[in-house]
Amino acid sequence: MKVSEAVTLLEGQFFIGEEKAEREVESACGADLMSDVMAFVKDRVLLLTGLVNPQVIRTAELLDIHAIIFVRGKIPGRDMIEMAEEADIILGGTKLPMFISCGKLYEAGLRTGGTRAI
């Protein structure tokens, strides 16, 4: 699935990186704890989170995650947007809750991805 398709499906918007939204993702991880994200090591993953702080960008950069969608209407601050821009990470958002967002992506076929060696 393309990031642009995920954002559209979730009735969302882009905060940064819309020009890169044709990137493909193979799986999704929905979590507010970055330790849970670190345990979900997959290639080409879309991160869904309600956590809005710079640690999200740092974690995404560390795990080579190139797209983040903030759920529950959360909006990243300017500092996060700048960090994401420097790290080449797409940021989007949706007003939908995490559960509904993950369910919509699952129904649309975003179910599996290759596990990366830790």
C-alpha cells in the first residue's frame, strides 16, 4: 500500500512529505509506547501513534521507518516537523482513533511484512 492510500483511507492529511507519499509500506504498527515499536521490527512499516514528542521521530529514524500517521487528531509541533524533514520521514494525521485506524488499514490489505533481523 502507498502512504498516500493510507492517508486517504484514514481521512487524513499530510503535515510533511506529501511529495514522497508514493512510497510503499508493507505493514503497520500502532503504538504509543516507543518500546513496543522497537519490538515490532519490520521492513517498510507505517507507524500509527498518538504520541507527539521528538522521541517518536528519533525512534522512527533508528528503525528506518519512513512514514508516521498521528491518530486521535494529534498534531506534531514545529520541532517534530523539522526533525522529520531532516530525517526524510513523512508525517500525516487522522482524527480517527488508533483502533479504527488499524482496522481500516487491515481491512484494506495492510497485514504482513518481512521481519528484519535485530
